[in-house]
Amino acid sequence: MSRSMWPLLIYVAASLLGATSGSVLAQDQTKQSIATFFALPLQRQHEEFRTYSLDKQYEIFIYSMQRRHPADLSFAYDIASKGQPAAGFLSGKLQGTSNEWTQENIIYVFEVMAKQKYYSVSSDRKLITQLRRAVTSMKRTDTRENSERSLKTIIDAS
């Protein structure tokens, strides 16, 4: 490698390192924020949760469902209560993930949304098609069966 290439190589390496450390820092801040949230008393968690953006609520909900035992299902109700805006947001999240546990959790919010009549999920043909595709593509038996039950409840809730 010629000496004239070294400055370019150093610049590229520094840029990549900066981008990586920035995303690691953001992940650390998110983890810290979630840890701080769950350190609150339960009543205060729910008060705080309702003040957060949909994106932040989703992040906390998924964390609770997948990393805390027992999971707090009531967060799904707060997200579902936002109705159509939450449906569009969750549809995007569902489309953007191949993680079957996350898909199952999202479908559960749609189930709550339908049962509580926050949004007529069953009337949204594009969404129902998306949910069916997600469920039929699931490989894990437990997540597929849970999601199939949720989908049936969604369709029957109309």
C-alpha cells in the first residue's frame, strides 16, 4: 500500500469506528433508559408509559414481553388504545422484523386493539393479509399457534 493511501485508510477507519461507537452509545442509553423505567414503582411506570411517544412505548413493550418475567401485558392496552395511528405504526414494525417473538407480540397488540374496539382491524383487508402472511411464515410452533389464536380473535371481533 502506498503512503498516499494511509490518510484515506485512517479517515475511513475513524469514520467507521465513530459510527459504531455512536450506535453502541445509543444502545447503551436506551438500555439505561429502560432500566430506569423499570426501576420505578409499577403505578408510576404506567403513568410514565402513557406520556411516551408510540415509538418509545413500543420499545418498552417489546422489552417487557421478551426480557421481563412476568411480562406486563397491560402495556399492549395502552398502545392499542391509540387506534389507527398505532395500527399503521405496528404494521410497519411487523413488516420490518423477522423475529417471530416480536411478530407474536405485535399481533397480540392487534388482538387487544380489535377486542377493545380501538380500531377495526378485521375491516382493514391489507392489514389482515399482512397478519396472515406473518403467521403462516412462522416456523416456531408455539409462536405460530399463539398468533393463529390471536388472528382468529381479531377476525371474530368484528
